[in-house]
Amino acid sequence: YLPAFIIGRTTSFTGVRTALDRYGYTRAPGDNPYAWTSLVVLPDGRELNFYYPGVALLQLPFFLCAHLAAVIGGWPADGFSLPYQCGVAAAGLGCLLLGLFALARMLTPHLPPAMTTGALLALVFGTNLFFYATHSATMSHIYSFALIAWLLWLSVRWHAAPRPGLALAAGLVLGLIALARPTNLIAAMLFPLCGLTAWHDWLTRLRR
């Protein structure tokens, strides 16, 4: 999305295909050679991106910084040269840190600092989270982690002290979750169910 819309200023992905070929993209087998990039080439020659634009929106600040660096530094300003690759890497690590920040703020009131740190380290290095924050920062997983962590933190804060601003922020985050990976909309259940331990608690909350 970003190379096409921002650099090419078009809704067509033809320029993206040209850049991929120029960089030696290994084509996928079968009728759709660009399947590994999420592009589908339609029978009339047009391209369809079957992924939602949420990841692109979250990568946008990093992409703009990378584009500026490419223009100033003399790299090809095509969305794929070295500055853009560094921008994607920074986006993955940035979202990892944002997600960990939200979890740390949520855990700190309930756990000693050492236990909070240990829990976060176990999450990063005991799961595939570090892999998606570094090796596969172009995929939606690390962005989904950050967004769901923030939704959880906002849910905890709202139920502790309801405020319109917190509800608005939670709604914004939920919208980004849907745009990044629609199946993750199941995380919306975090907001109404946060902190419940029994069904009668849910009924009490509904009466309020």
C-alpha cells in the first residue's frame, strides 16, 4: 500500500510489481506469481491486494522517515531500498516495545518489578514474539500483539475508572485491530469481560 499510494500516488500496484522484479523477487509457483506478496493479478491485468491496510497504517511513520532518508541519502526512493527495509525493522521493534509498555503498565500495580520484568522477558523470548518483531516484521503478528496489549490495558483502566476518553481510545485501537487482521476482532471481548471471574459478575455489570 505505502509504495503505491505515497510514492506512486496511485491505487494501482503495477509500480510495486516492477520494483519487486527489479530487486529479484522470487516468483511464486502457479498462476499468481506475486502470491507471496499478497498481490493477486486479475485476468484483466489489474492487481488486487487481498490484505487489509492496517499494517501499512501502523508502518506509515516509519515509512515516511525511511522515504526522507532515501531522498537525502541518495538511495532509490521506491519503497523497497535499504532505508525502507530498515524502516520496516524499526516498525517491528517499535511495536514490540509499545506492546510491552502497555503490559508493563498493567502488571506493575500487581507484581513486584522483578516479576514484571521476568514475565515480559519470558513472553518475548519464550514465545515466537521476538521472531515476528525482527525476522518477520512485515507480517501482522507483531502489530496485532501491540494493539491487543493496548486494548487490554485500556480495558483495565476503563473498568477501574470509566471515562469517555478511554472508551474512545479503546474504540480506535479496536478499529486498527480489525484493519490489521480482521480475525483478531475476537479481542473485542476483552473490553466487556475484563476482570470478570463469574457469570453473576457479568449480570451485575449489565445492570449498571
